[in-house]
Amino acid sequence: MTTKEGKCCDKFDPVPWQEKEIVWKNKIFVKDHVTSLFHIPINMGQKIIKNMTLIEKAKAKSPYQLMLSDERSMWGSDIYIDVAKEVPDAQMATISGTFLTKVYDGPYQDAGKWAQDMESYVKDRSKELKKLYFSYTTCPKCAKKYGHNYVVVFAQV
């Protein structure tokens, strides 16, 4: 998979996502399930390639790169890939709600710390946390190339 910049993943700009409040009403995504072993994804790359092929074929690519991960258990997660329109032969889902966002930079193993920090961030704003989504902004290879492993945590409130 290549992008307009000719790379695997676009360089991520954290500024538009840092400490924002976002409201979505029936925002559409392609949804899939990733198998994990103790929260380590086993087939994420295959799922992303499969779904991006369908998205590109349908000319449904979103103007920006956004994929959310719902870490449902240590054995699997659901991924949601932002799209501009319905994608044939893909499982579609919508997400609605108000979300607080915060950007983190570091190894994936810090996800537990980020979740705890996000819970405090939500509480400090007198909100109630309903659900957390993680947005992994680049693949590990591109994160290494860019020198940053940015992850945006979306807290549904």
C-alpha cells in the first residue's frame, strides 16, 4: 500500500489531534477483527492490506489516515478504518459520540500507561469515560523511519 507521498504511511501531524473534543454522528468506517495474543496483534497487517484494497477499489479513501482499534480483550481487537463512503464487500460500521483526544509518543507497551493517563484527563474535565479507542498512526516500520510512534487515544465521553 502506498500513499500520495509514495510511502507506506503518511507522516503524522499530532497537532490537530492533541487535546481536542470531537463529535461524530454516524461516522462511517470499515470494520474488521484482528486476532491478538496478550494484546499483541497477529494478523493486523493482513487485515489492513485486505481492507485498504477494498477501500481503494471503491474509491472510498478518507482524505486523512485514521484507524481506530477497540482492544476488546487480550485475544483480539476490532479495527475501524475511516472511509469517505460505503465499501462493497466490506463490513461497515458507524460510530457516534463525543470524544476527547490526546496524542502519545512511545512504544506500544506503554498503552496501559496512556489509558490510565487518558482516564485522568477525562476525569479532570468532569466527564465520564465510556470507551477508549487507540489510533495507531503509522506502521512500526514507518514509525521507525519518522522517529516517532504516535498513538492518538480517543476517549468516548
